[in-house]
Amino acid sequence: DGSGLRKTVIIVRDLTETKKKEAALLRSIRELDDLYNHAPCGYHSVDADGMIVKINNTELSWLGCSREEVIGKTFKNYLSSTSQGVYTENFERYKKSGSQKDLELELIQKNGRKRTVWLNSTAIYDEQSEFIMSRSTLVDVTERKELEQELIRKAQIDYLTGLNNRDNFNSLAEREFATCQRLNIPLGFLFLDIDDFKEVNDTYGHHAGDRALSAVGECFINALRNIDILGRWGGEEFVALLPGVAGLELRELAERLRIELSEVRINIDPDVSIAVTVSIGASYLESSDSSIDSMAKRADVALYSAKSEGKNCVVLNPDSLAKGTAKLTGVIC
């Protein structure tokens, strides 16, 4: 100011709004970090080699791993063997397209359990359009898949016996019939009916009938092989399709089954148990058969004959209905 004296100039700025903005920004960063790490879905990013470079806490908890265990590891290593192939095939295509939608994969947790997820990803590229890393979201659909499988099972399985229901048996039987016919493999068919089932219901009540059906179904499963296709046809009737079995072997197998079923004790009440007998009609694949229906019809005719013979019998019918004959052979009573 011309006085020759030193002066101190103090400039005071109001930083209140700036501090507020900084605090708001910090809160936003924390909220975003919390959202990323504790979201109900999994998040991760992988580089061009499929190595995990970032992952949220949710996905880490699914895997049962720490962040240190996962970062730098290949994501596909945390997938089931089947899903590894699916992921690898789609990953290269995804890096070029930049988008992946609803890819179903199985995560393998550290304890060995599987978790079904849907993977959705978008890609981050540099200025030269080179892939840098992914932004991947994993949605846990394990419960949904389990529910779907349970609904499918209920639609295919008879609730009382655990056997295939009629529709599912027919579907499986048609495929097996076509395979055996094409490869010239023997194929046997059994029609089984519980004798005097109405008397069980009338004497002991329908709960006793249900227990009898359940017990017969359980014995049916235990007595036959895993490759055999078993079903409840309806009411007290059961069916079985037996690949690789025909002729005398089929009749002997049916007889062993009849004996085993007759030895089953069915507990009706704490002090009451009963036994039931069954009649079995059997047939096997012939060159003239065009579908499983013709085998089923012959077995059904054989079953009717077993009932007429006095029940608790096995009757084998090797003759084609198309020939106009109902001759039955192989009666065991």
C-alpha cells in the first residue's frame, strides 16, 4: 500500500458445502461398496484369461472361500465338470459379443455341495476394443431348480409306491422298446395284479389297501434290477419292462417275483399284519411287434388267464395277438 510495511493477507473460504459434498460422496462410495459386497446375488469380474480379479462377499460365502483364496484363480475351477465345458465354450464367444445372458452353471462349494446359478455378464473394453474384464452377476436358482425337479418327479412318479406313473412308464417303455428292437435285444413285459385287493379294502379299510400297494411297490423295486422299468399301471396293477429277458428266463423271473411278493408281511395295525398274493401275465418281444402296446396286450391276456386259473399264478404268452390266437403256455400255479 506504499507504506513499506509487510502485510499479511488471509483469505477465508467457506468449505461447508464442499465438506458436505465430500461426506455425501464418501457415503455413496460406502453404500455402493456395501451394495456390491452384500447384494443378494453374486458379483465378480474376470480378465481375458478367465482369472478372477474382483468378487463380492456374497459369492465368496457361496463358495465358502476367502478373497485371498479366490483372487487370481480361474473362475471355471469353481464349477462342476459339466459346467466347466459349458463355461469355456461360452466365454470365448462372450468376449467377442460383450454380453452373456442366463447361462446356467453349477458352482462347487468348498464343502463339495453344488449350487445352481444363472450367469449374466457384460464386457469392459479398452480404446482398441480389447477385452479388459467382465462384469458378471450370479443369481442363485438352487431352490428353484430343486422345486422344478420335484414338480417333474411328482408328475412322473406315483406318490404311493414310488414307481413310475402310467404316462411316464409308457414314455420310458416306448424308448426302451425301440432300442431293443433296433439292436435285437430280448425284452420282457410283466403285468402284475394283486389278488382279491377289494377284500383287503373292505375288511381292513382303504388305509390298509394303501399300505399293501406301498409294500408291493417296495418289494417290486427291490426284487428287480436297476435297468428294469417299473410302473404302477393303475389301481392294484403294476407293470415292468425287462431288457435282456425273454422266454423261459422271463417266466422263471416272474415266478421268483410272485413268491417274494407272497412272503411280504404288510403291517395294518400294531397287532395286525397280512400277506397278499399276485397274479402275473408275461410276454416278450417278437419280430412282428410294432410297438410296446402289442407286448402289453399279450401280457394283459396272460394276466386274465392267470386270474382264471385260480390266481397266484404266472402265465407266459409268447403268441402274437395279430395272428388271431390266444393260446397260452407256461402256466405256473
